[in-house]
Amino acid sequence: MLSKVLIGVLIAMLGMGYWYYTTTQKRISILTENNVKLEVAAKVSEDSIKALTKQAETNQKLTLQLQNDLQKAEAYGDNLRKKLRELDLLADAIRDASNLEGRMNGATAKLWRDFMESSGNSTDVPLPNWLQSDSRKGNTSSNPDTKSDSTSSSEAQTSPAG
Amino acid sequence: MTVPVVARPKPLQLVDTRVYVVNKDNYEQFVKQFTDENGELAYVALAIKDYENLALNIADIKRFIEQQNEIIVYYESAMKKEDEDGTEKP
């Protein structure tokens, strides 16, 4: 009788052991699978973070460059306003009209060429005749210590050939 | 989203313009020279102040065009980097 009980207990323990083993194995398998998934997810997240960081760095660099370039574009107008404040064009016109005329025409020619260049036109356009040989004018270059660029509205066809 | 970078507009091809500075001392010389060169004595005159204003206006237009240009370059560079990285910007 006792041996039958012992055998029963033994069988029950074996059953429990088998159940424990299979359950544990299943759990280990699930956990391993989850671990692989987590590793993949972590790798993806890590890659995303790297890509976003790189993107942020690139964007920051480009934004800084843009800010600098936008600032540079202000320089011409600022410089012109400064020169116009410093100079007295009316007095210059009365004192020496041809000198002022030469400076204005030089600055105008330079301005048109700057416009062309910044639009992608790399052609080396020769200076107009009235800037090349006109002795009536003063300084014919775009004198840095002069003002501005003219914007005379006269059309090309009406421009004299000096 | 990938947007193709399109070609820039045709570059500017500007023509030179001539300014005459005239005062009471050189007016007669100007009239003679101008008539010789243009055939007729008809011109557009600007006061010095208006010339300055015109120059300032042009300078501001220049500033605007250059800044627009820089912004286009910025976007083009961003698109290019995106292509190189194979990543997509939000």
C-alpha cells in the first residue's frame, strides 16, 4: 500500500517536473524571442537617433550658413546708406560735375555687372564707351569712396556712345 | 518627400545706362554734347535727392534678390544632403 502511494507521489512529481520543464522552456523561448525583438528595436532606435542627430547637425550648419549669407546681402545697402550720409552729392555736383558723373557711371556699370554675375551670367561684359574713353568724366571706375549705383532710367538705345 | 531641383532662371543680361551730372556751369556744354549724341534734346532729369532714393531702392531690391537666392541655395543644399543621406526630412 505504501509503495503504491510512493509510486503515485513519484509519478505526480515527475508530472510536475515535466510540466515545470515544458513551461519554463516555453517561457525561455518567448523571452529569447522578445529579447531579439528588443535588440532589433533598440538598433533601429539607435540608428534613428544617429540619423536625426546627423540631420540636426547638418540643418544647424546650413542654417548658420544661411544666416551669414543673409547678413552679407545687407552689406551693400548698409554701405551705400553710410556713403550717402557721409557725402554731399549736391555739393559734389556743383563743385565738379564731371567727376561725380564718372563716379556715378562707374558705380552704375559695376552694379549692373554685379546683378548679372549674381544671376549666373559669368560673361565679362566690356565697359561702355563713355566709361572707357570719356575724358569729360572723372573717375570712371566704381570708386569705392563714392556712392551708389545709379539707376538712370534711360534706356539702352538712348545711351550715347560717348 | 523628394522634390527635384529645378533649373535656375535665365541669367540677367543687362544693358549699360548713362548718367549725366549737370549744373549751371556745364549746362550749355551738356546741351551741345547731348544733342550731338542723341540728335534731340529730350531727357529725363532727376534731382540729386531722387537719384539717391533711386540708388537706395535698387540697393534694397539687390538685397532682396540676393537673400532670395541664398534661401534657394539653402533649400537646394538641404535637398542634396537628404539625397546623400538617404534620409527623409520631415
